[in-house]
Amino acid sequence: MKSPLPSLGKAIQRALQLDLFSDFLVSERLRTPPPQPGNRAVQPPATLQAPPQLASPETDTERRTGDLRRVQLQGTWLTYQLQRSKRRSIGFLINEDGLRITAPRWVTLADIEKAIHEKQAWILRKLAERRELTARRLRPLMQWCDGARLPYLGNEITLRITPGSTSGTHFRHDANELMISLPHAASEQQLKDRVQAWLQQEARREFNQRLPIFAEKLNVRYHSMSLSSATTRWGSCTSQGKIRLNWRLIHFSPQIIDYVVAHELAHLREMNHSPRFWATVQSVFPDFEIARHQLRQHASADLPEF
């Protein structure tokens, strides 16, 4: 019987759904009905045909606890965990352990590997993002001392601490150095408070410069702007025009800041995330998808702790 979709076989062409739980925790499902008697499994292409041992029947151990298997993608071998279940779909999950696939017991290994090849671009991209996230988390925490590097507007500035009888803060633009004058007995927390106060001051200045520009482009009026210290949101907007922007955006590039500003102001025309909303954002910020992707690569755990 000729299949209308040879790459997945007739049994797996019914539907494809993508559920995004987070940037790195994603489940994709290929909904499939039980095979009918007489159906033949579609074999992998010759160029990416799996080794003979991968086509072996599932074992009792695999049914109970899952099994580590390998598949060749773009010239390299990828190890994944296969678990069998009573579910009626094939599920893909990327987590800290790598790729895990959950599939019904009646789906053949050939069909599972076919699905892997069809989704290899997504799988490899998500695995790369997971590796980058892990690498960032393993980096040493910032040491609050003279010479420390601090993210600021997408670049880095150097923290310079000088003893003095009075406190003072001065930013040297020519050297990209933040000069902090503190008494000898000052604690580390006092230093953090001084740096945070300066960063919040800079954030307020940057936001107030950008908001009127994008408000004019969108032909909207906002009521007020205040700083936020939220841990899960970079910005918010109420129907009354009250804008809240996370002061930690000052760590990121001006492009990312502009995206968040345009995003929140666009809500004054569309209080949702519908296609019309994104079209509104794009009308004043054409590269919003690039900035949105860059923002998603940042995590609050990567930023200095105050």
C-alpha cells in the first residue's frame, strides 16, 4: 500500500503537536493510531539507516525502565533514552539528561527513528541550548572586589573600588569603569547596594529615553513607568497605561531593551499576544524576533546577585 507521507509512514501522519513548557523543556507528540493488520513499517533511508542492533525488539527491561539507544544524526551518534508506555503518541523531551523519547509499545523502532530524523533540526537545536545553559550555570559567581567585571548595556564594565571617608559613584565612559568610593569598614553588601542603586538609576534613564520614541511610533500614550524587580517577568503593562520594566534589563544590549519597551507599549493597542499584537510590535521593531530570541537565552541566574 502506498503511503502519502513516506517519511513517517501512514500510521504516523495523522497529526503533529508542539507543546512548549519552557525554552528547554519541550514535548512534541506524533499522534498515531494502533497499526492495522498487514501494515508494513517504513524503513529508514539508506543514507541514515540505523545499525542492525537498533532494530532489535524491545526487551522486558526496556518496557520497565527505559533503554539507552543510539541514532546517527548529521554524521554523529546521538544517545537517547527510549521508554515504552500505554500512551497513544510518541513524545520528545529535552532535559538535563539529554533526549528522552516515550512511545507506545506497538510503535516499531524503525518508525521511532524515522520520527527522530524528521525532527533532527529541533532536537539538535534544543540540545545545543541545553548545553549552553549548563555551561553558563557552571561559570564561577561574580566576586565583588576591585577589578570585577559587570554586565552593562550588552557589554562589560570594570568595577573599581577606592577607599575614602565619604561614599561616591562615578562612571568613566572613556575607560568603561565604575568608580565606587567607600569607607574602609564598608561591607560587601554596602558595595552591592551602591552598584545596584547606580544600575537602577541608569535603567530609569534608558527606559525614559526609549518609551516616548516608541509611544510616538505606535501612536499610544502611557500613564507612567516604574521599575520592577520581578524574577520571572521583564515587563508588564496595564490597560490604564502603567508600564513596569525590570531594572535588570540594563545588563542587556539596547536592542533587547528596545524590544521589551516596544512589546509593552504594543499592549496598549492589543492586550494579548495574538497575531495582530506581534504584527504591531513588528511595525515599530522589525527585528523583534532576533531580540526576543536573544532575551530568551538569558537567565536571571546568569546575572550578578545583589
